Amino acid sequence: MIRFENVTKRYRGTKRPALAGVDFEIQRGEFVFLVGASGSGKSTCLQLILREEVPSAGRVAVLGRDLRSLANRKVPYFRRHIGSVFQDFRLLSTKTVFQNVAFTLQVTGSSRGFIQQAVPEALALVGLDGKEKRMPHELSGGEQQRVAIARALVNRPQVLLADEPTGNLDPATSVDIMQLLARINAGGTTVLMATHEAAFVDQMQRRVIELRDGEMVRDEVHGGYGDRSMIPQLVPEQERGAAATAALTAVQAVQRQTESLEPLTVEMIASMKAARNAAAVPATQTAPDADAAAPESTPAAEPAATGPRTHPIVLPDVDVAELGVADRLGLSDGRDDEEVGPTS
Ligand code: ADP
């Protein structure tokens, strides 16, 4: 489904290659973590998969297609088979939840009937039914990421690329999002997630591909995070305790509500998140609570009274540039979809 064959990527004007001789194959239906310190080459891998970049040497094949032979004009259609979610959600701030999810379908010319069916389905999948009329600022950070996931899935892609999807979320919400990604994967979607979240990687025991300075140093079927030396440590002690306690409480609350995964290693998640939260404030400041690093504090409006499936489709004034991810959503031009070749 995704194959890297001895892939090297050198960016212009740089001495060291961003990727050097990287070789792996991801099968349909796998859940794979891509881990490594900042600058190790994770984003470059995702960009190569989306053909935002091309290798300097070697071969990348995605969905049964050698990307070297993919004509530029077919790239937007190819990208519609791949869903992407990001650390910063990238929602259209002036559009409702429904419009955000419908946006790609509208721009690519899907029928009203399909949109009416597909958008509520995608929102139900991510647990957001009833919130179609809300604006992004009326949602918590976790809910915003769910909208972004619904948007990524509404085209029913075979692959979901997630680039640090929990990086802006508090511990409890991160657990929710991880469980959602695991559920999406259980439904057959291949998931490749770039992350620093050691707790999730260790807990989920899925395949781990680790990069270090552009080289693949590990490919383990049931891996853990491995080298934690890049994870920030906390000072002073008092802050670590307070932050960890807040995070632990939040994670435990979520654990009581969920049965879909094996119990998470609470201490790992709490200490990781607390480490990040506390590292984000000056040492003299009071320790942050579990929500400190997350955009979760916006008060949510009451849900709209209208039921989800009767929501009228309003074509938004499309400003593709506003989205900032037009290429990744396959919106580089407005023509109808087209086959990109055999998929595997
Ligand atoms: P990660 O996602 O793991 O942080 P990246 O793939 O972003 O790593 O970066 C890998 C290396 O390539 C880094 O040294 C980075 O500075 C370099 N790099 C990434 N993108 C570019 C670019 N567009 N131009 C030049 N160098 C880049």
C-alpha cells in the first residue's frame, strides 16, 4: 500500500540528506507509528507519500502506483485517496462543522445526494452528530480535531496520514483521539501516524518505524517508542507533580468511560503530557493544569435544534487559500475526479 525503496531525499542547499536509503513497506490495514526526534525526517516521509516532494533517489509507491510515473495533472486526484490530519486541525474558521466536512466534496463536484449522506456519516463516525451547525470556535480542541478527522475520512480514503494529531490536545482528549484513530484503523483504513507521544506508541504496541537523522534505525512490529532522550524533562520538581496529578486525573476519567481498548498506561500518558505542559511555561509560573496546552477552553454553544440529516447544504464561498491545505485535499484544480490507477 505504501512502499519506500531505498529512498533518499536531499533538499536543495542542504549538506545532509533529510532521508537516506529508507526502505519499508506498509500493508493495507496496518497502523504504523513513525517516530523520531524533530528533524529526523518524519514530515519528509509524509510529503513524499503525498507527492508534495519527490525523492532524490529511490522509489516511492503508494496505492499500487509508482509516484515517479504519476503525471502532475493526476496528483490532485491521487491525493483524494489519502486523508490527512495535522497537529493544528486546519479548519475553515468561517464555516460550520458540516461545511468544513462537506467542503472537499463540494469543491470536487460530489452530488448533493452523496454529500447529504457522506457528511453525517463521517460526523457520526467521529462522534459529532448533532454538532453540524457549530462553528469551529464553538468546539473544544478535541472536537475540532474530530471535525478534521471527519473531513479527512469523508472521501473514504484508503490511507490516513496523521501528523502529530494529538500534539495540541490535553491528555484525556488525546486518549479519545487515539481511540478514534484505532477504531478507524479497525474499520480497514491504513493509518500512518507521526508522533512524539511515547505513551501512545508504547501502549498501543503497533508497528513502529523510527528515523534518526534521516536514517531508518528501527522497524518493529510491536514496538515501543524507543529512544526517549529527546523528550523534554521537567524542572522544578513541584511543577512536575502538580501537572502530572492533573493529567492523571483527566486520563483516569476517560478510562472509566471507555472499554474499546485495553487500559492505557496512565502514568506514561500523564507524565508525558505533564512534561510537555510544564515545559511550556516558565519555571517560576504555577504548574499548568491538564488543559493548559490545549485550545479546550472555549465555551461550547448549545447544539443546534435541527437534526443532522435535515441540514440544508449551503455552498460556502470557497476560499481554497484559506484552508492552507488545498493540495493535500486534492483541490489544486476543480475538475471532476479521475482514476489514479490500480490500488492495492
Ligand atoms: P521531522 O518531521 O522529523 O521534524 P523533517 O522531515 O521536517 O523532520 O526534516 C528533516 C530534515 O530536512 C531536517 O534537517 C530539516 O531541516 C530538513 N528540511 C525539511 N524540509 C526542508 C526544506 N523544504 N528545505 C530544506 N531542508 C528541509
